[in-house]
Amino acid sequence: MDSNFERKLVSALGSDAVLVGEPLSSHTTFKIGGPADYLVRPTTVEQVKCVVDLCREGGVDLHVIGLGSDLLVADAGLRGVVMELSDNFSEIHVDERGLVSAQAGASNASVAQAALEAGLTGYEFASGIPGTVGGAAIMNAGAYGGEFADVALSCACVTREGELREVRAAEADWGYRHSRMDDEGMVVLAVLLKLTPGDRDEIRARMDDLAQRRCAKQPLEMPSAGSTFKRPEGHYAGKLIQDAGLQGVAVGGAEVSRKHAGFVVNTGGATAEDVRGLIGLVRDSVFDESGVLLDPEVRMWGFDR
């Protein structure tokens, strides 16, 4: 990578916020992934915009991550810049009108907790989703009958051209694991949610119930990227995988979870190629068995090298 580009990054963000050759296995919930040329951790909107501008002007690839869920990074890593928006970009504000403003790196769990403390209901469904509100906006994250689009008013974003833009809910084109922001390569900076007043005890009970259900059904004790496949219309991915006799099947250190067939887990030392190979095996086998072609929900970066 051009040393002049590195100097510009350091000048814009400070040396502590620019990591060179950082292993992405330390930044993904799968605990898998080779090094990034640069991993940067901005703390202000202007710094985020500066990274976007530098990458565009320098013709450098830019990837944005939050807590690294829903993501598989190639063993060879990623060229260019990985911008991490997590605890470095995670402020949450709640006002008396039931409006919750959260920076993109705030975790879904922390936003749900802030809502609980304010006596606001509507975000309990996301309390156990292992990612950030920025990722939830990009993917229209959903669980247990709720989804991000149900409660979102708008998103503050930076476009590929480096322009600041507010995307209102009516413009976001949210669908199943889909958004306009994703289609157009925007960086989500912050979200504005509208929640409703509720009883704190009832909100807490709902969050506790969902946590218990997740713990009972999902392999939370093992590294994974969350649900591996999108829900096929009229079916459940986990059941199709189970019916194909694939529960417990492994490729290297990657295994179809014995607890929930919809998850591929890292049993220890799995490589990205192990996971990708297992995903391909599952897709082929399920299609042969049922005629349904599963579409991965996990994003796979760096495999085109």
C-alpha cells in the first residue's frame, strides 16, 4: 500500500486509530479472517467522512464493520481499508418524546438496554441480535416478529461520494435483509428510532424471555456469524438442513451446529475456506433433497482474490 496514503490516514485519525496488518479474526464473531491492510477506528463524523474521501480519491477498497457478526473474511484477509464502527462510535441519546438517537457502532443490546431504562418499548426484539444498529439498518435486522424498519425514522449516512445525507424511512427501501443504504454503498453514521412508552417490568420480562429462548435454541457458546442462511420463502433453513441429514456434518473446523442446524459454527481452528466449503456442501445437499436453494445470509469478503 502507498506509504503516502498511510500518512494521510494517520494524519486524519491519529496513529492509535490506524492499525496496519491487523488480523480480522480478532474483529469477527466467527473468530476467522486474515489481516487487513489497514483497520481504522474513527471517533467523529468528520473522521468517517475523511476516510471515505481518502479511499475514493486513492482508489482504495473500503469495507465497514461493526461488531463483525454476519461476516466471513477470507483467510488471506482484505486489501485496502476496514473501517470499524463499534465502541469507538457508540453514543446513545434518549429524549422525553421516545426518540432514540444512536451512533452506528452502538450495539443492539445497548440500545435495547437504554430503551428499557427509559421505559420505552419496541426494540426488545433486537436485544439479542449480535451486532450494531448500523448493521441493523443496513440489513434490516429482525427477530421474533420484529424488524428494524418497524421502529426506524431515519439514518444519517455518508455516500460513496463523501456527501452527508439523511435517509428517511420512506426512502430506505427496507426489505428482508435489504436496504437502499446497502445497495448504494453508504456508510451509516447514526440512526433515529421512535419507540413507545411501556412498563419497565414488562419490557424487561420480554427481553429476558427472548434471551432464554435464544440460549436454549442457538449455539451461543460457540463462535459463529449468526444465522448462516436467509429464510427461504415458505420454509425454514434450519429444518431443511436438518431434514437433509446435515446436522453435525463438518468440514475441517467448521460444523453444522448440533444445537441449531441453521448455524455453522467454528469448533476451533476453522478456516474461512472450511466455512465456505461447508456452506457450499449444505446448499448442494439441501437443493438435492428439497429443490430449495439456500441463499447465504453471511457476507463473504475477500474470496475474489
